[in-house]
Amino acid sequence: MRRRLLAWYRRQRRDLPWRGTRDPYAVWVSEIMLQQTTVAAAVPFYERWMARFPTLESLATAPEEDVLTLWAGLGYYNRAKNLHRAARQIQNEFTGRIPGTVEALMTLPGVGRYTAGAIASIAFGRRTGAVDANAARVLARLFGVREPIASAVGQERLWEFASVLAQTAHPGDLNQAIMELGALVCSPTAPRCHECALRPLCRAATRGDQDRLPVLPPRPGTVEITEVGAVIERDGRFLVLQRAEGSRMAGMWEFPHGAVADGEPETALAGVIAGALDATAVLTTASDARQTLAVDLLGRELGWTFEASHDEIVRASAAVVNDEPVAVVQEVGSADWWPRHANGRNGPLPANLFSFSRLEDVTPERFGAVLWISHRPMPAELAPRLAGKRVIYRPPVSP
């Protein structure tokens, strides 16, 4: 079996940039990149990575942002973060040399049993197995493993077979041969058994069980999620957020977005942007964002502050979005503030906003909200009538 595998591998193996070297660093990088990623997708990233970080030391001393930027597009970004952390751990705990045993390798972030076995056998010649998804499929068919391959018993049997096969002078080649056979011949569906060097020795082929093995766990149900996002540009600059630590793709940058329930994309997007800007309530519409007034952000870029309770902000915001009549009372400040403001750029004041020059000219009961731009205190006689619906803006006082 070993002779057949190795002979086939040496004839048919693909010419890949990480093959032909036993450099532990190169082997480690390639194995991490190949986790849940196809060979075709990994090759250009591997070549760019090795050009930018040719040694473990160059990776360990690089800023994390540079590491993540180079990884961008390959997905599963924790792999890049784990490579970076592991490089620093190797510098500190292993005097800058990648350890050569499975046990020591498994102390590194992102290195599990398979990755440790692959590195140890390929780079260091350790006689240990390496069972990835391709190898599991080959071994399950070859030895007729009928236990689910994800079960404890199934895993134990697969690793036992892999370890026995690895007792050879070339364990790294043997492990790669099994994985290559799974990638090129012993495919998940419609395996090309007529091309397989191990067909005379394969229990599944002998019994006609190729399509029944390996036994896989049931597929988890899918959950459909709808998200909305916003691309916010101002003067050639875009608003992006950095993903939080512990989240998927932590540390990466993205446009504001968020999951929404049926029928409420506008509300959900408002909440996402509000969180990004540390605001109380940001409003936007799917039809035309320019025609919506962000009540609590109004004037912030002009240096204004505002006075309002949370409930008043919510009430005023709802009035603007729901096309209720809203009074805008400007008693101080430049008359062209709206065209200069991000909300008003390239457009007039929204149709449901009515302009006044004095607060006393407003009949509060006619409006869903009153936005008052002034330096003076609230008139006592109007305070009760405006309670719950007024937002006061305070522009800077001119010297």
C-alpha cells in the first residue's frame, strides 16, 4: 500500500510552491493557508506572503495590521492572527525555532492535531499521521470505516490507520500522497476509482461502497439572515468600522452594516450607524438618504451641541422619518448652514420641515417636533407645550 501510494504521488503530484522544501516555516504557512481554503485560492496568497514575510522573524516583528492587510481576501482571518501570535510565541518560547514534535506544535495558536502532524512529518520527518478532510475520505474508503468520521470512534480509527501508514522512511510524502489522492482521485462524489493506484486494496471499491463512505454527520440547517449596509462618503473619504475583538474577522475594516428583521431595514441600519458614531438615533431611508435629517447629529460637524432627552431625540427622529410636520426655528447662526451640512448637501430642506425665525411664531401643537437653533433659554410659557418634542441646538457664540 505504501509503495503504491508513494509511486503514484511521485508521478502525479501537483507542482505547488511549498512542495520541494522542508523549511518548517514555509510548511507551516502553507498548512495554515490550506485550512478551509482550496489550493488554487491559496497559491497566490502564499507567494505574496513569502515575499513580504520570508522568515518567521519578519512575521513576528510585523504589525498585526500589516499581517491582516496581506491576508485580506483569503477569509477566516483568525488564521492570520494565529500565525502572527504563534510567530511571536516561537520567538519567545522556542528561541525562534519552530518546534518539531506534535506535542510542542499543538501549543501554538491555530495548530491542531492535523496541522501539527503535517508539519512534523513533512518538515521534520516525524513518523506521525495527518488526517484532514481529504485524508479522512481516502482512509474511510480504503479501510471500510463505517463509523461516522466525525465521531470519536471514527476519528480514533482514522488516526490509527494514518499512524500505521506513516511508519515509513518518508512519512511527509506518505501523508501528502494520501491527501493528494483525495484531492485528485478519491473525490467526495463520483470518485475516479478506475484511475486509483489503490483500487485493488480498497474495501469500498471491492464492495461497491464508494458512494456510501465515508459516513458523514447530518448537515446543519441553514439560517437565512438579511443585512443592510451603508456606504457613506464625504469628500473622498469613507466611513468604515473595525470589527471588535472576539468577533468573526476581528480587526478587519468594513462598511457599517447589520442584520434586520423583515420589514425594518431602515430602522436597523439607523441603529448600526448610530452605534458607529456614538449617537443616540441616526435616521436614514432606503430611498434617499440625503432627504433624511439625522436629528442628534444635526450641526455636529458645524460645531453645534444639542440639548434633549433620549425620548425627545427619539420622538423628533420619528417625526422626521415619518413625514410629520417639523418646525425648524433658526434664531442664530449662518443662514446657509443647511446646504453646508452633510445632511443638506446637494438638496433643499426636506419637505416636511418648516422654517421659522422666532420660537414664539411656532404653534407647538401643529408639529410633531420642534428643532430650535438658539442661544437663549427656553421661554417659560412655551416649555410645557414643547415638552417631549423639542430639540435645542446651541451653535458656538461668536466672539
